[in-house]
Amino acid sequence: MVTDNLSNSGPFSSYIRTSEFRRLLRQLQTVQASNSASSISIISRFAQEGRSFFTAALAVGFASLLLKKVLVIDTIREKSRGGFPLRSILRRSAETLFQSKSGVIHLITIEHTKNHSYFYHDPLVPNHTTNLPTVLDSSTSNKQSSSNNMHSGFSLNEGNGSVEFIFKDLLTGLKPSYDLILVDTLPLQASNYQGFDPIVVGSQVDGVLILTSPVSLDTIILNSLREELARSNIPIIGTIHNPWVTLKRGK
């Protein structure tokens, strides 16, 4: 069980250089190996507790420090995303990794229409799409062109809008190509129209990390969250605490 504190989570680049983060990374690597957890989602009760920050930190840490091949799947609608610049952080890191020929970071974003959800490979390193898994290759059936022509993608055509219920199919096709898949999800309090339901997604990954803050580090709230995950048979890998959140509950 991973338990840690993001007590030095100031600027992103500073945090991933701390001894605290490196120890956490090593601890998570051990837990991941012992539990065969190759796909992990980050879950929190409230918005702006640091899920995207921590998802990016883990991706960069595993790729740059452990030289792993990491995939980040962003299940949040772009218009619903908060202030953390997930894509730009990952892009800068991916470019550095590509130049140094060390680890690898790939990103999948999800675009929603009325009757479809499209999964797109987001080219973090411009003009470089080598070694993409077949499921993301441009030859994949049902490939669609995004509005800005930046992505190569494929559609899971679910007319009833329940594509997140077959999220595991996507993971099954991708797992052989990556050492770790990280899934960035909505907070549990969010409306589902903003992206995929975090409980539904969490039930299809190998395990979840619970992210808490002073807003949610309450026995009743935390126990309620654990019970909610248990009802869906979702394995909890560990709990991470971010003490820097100062938002009032519900904001």
C-alpha cells in the first residue's frame, strides 16, 4: 500500500526532483510489480486536489528516472479541465526524453460527439509517431480526423454514449506496448458530461490511487470513498496526500 505526502508540490519541475517524490516513485514501482498493476487511475473526491498534477508527475518520473514507456489517457473533456496544463507539461517532457533517447511518454485524449467517443493519439513530439501500438496506428479501422487535424484516432461507436463501459477493451489492446498506463479522471463530485465516470473507469483498470487534500482528509469522507470503491470491487493501490490545496469544500 502506497501512502505518501505531496508536501513539496510547488512548481512541477521542482517537485519531481525532490527526494520525497523519488522515494514515492520507488515505492509505487514495488507495489506495481507485486500487484501486476500496469494500468492505474488517480481518483479524488473533489476538484482541484491535484489529480492531473500527480498523473503528470508519475508519467515523467517513470519515463525519465526509471526509463519506462508510459501512456497517459486523459478522460476529461478539454473544456472541463481545470488550470493545470497537462498536455503542455507532458509535451515538454516527451520532447526532452526523445532527444535524450531515454523513456517514452505517449498521450491519448478523448473527443466526444453526440453518438461517438473518439480516442486520439496526441503527438506530443511533433512529426514523430514512431512505435505507436497497432490500436493507435493510422491504419486502424474507423479512423477519424479530428477538427484540428493533429490527431490520429479511432472510434468506439457506442450510440448510447456508454463507451466508458468498454474502456477495458482499449486497455487490453494497449497494455503490451507500455510499462505503465496512467488514467487521468474526473473528481467523483463532477458531472459525468464532463468526461468518463471515474468509478466506471476505475473498475476496469488494475488499481486506483486515492488522492486526498485538507479538503477531503476527513474520516467520514475518506471512508465513504473507500466504501464506494469497494462496492465496485476496485483495488486500492494506496493513498497520496496533497497538503497544498486550500479550496473550500464544494468549490
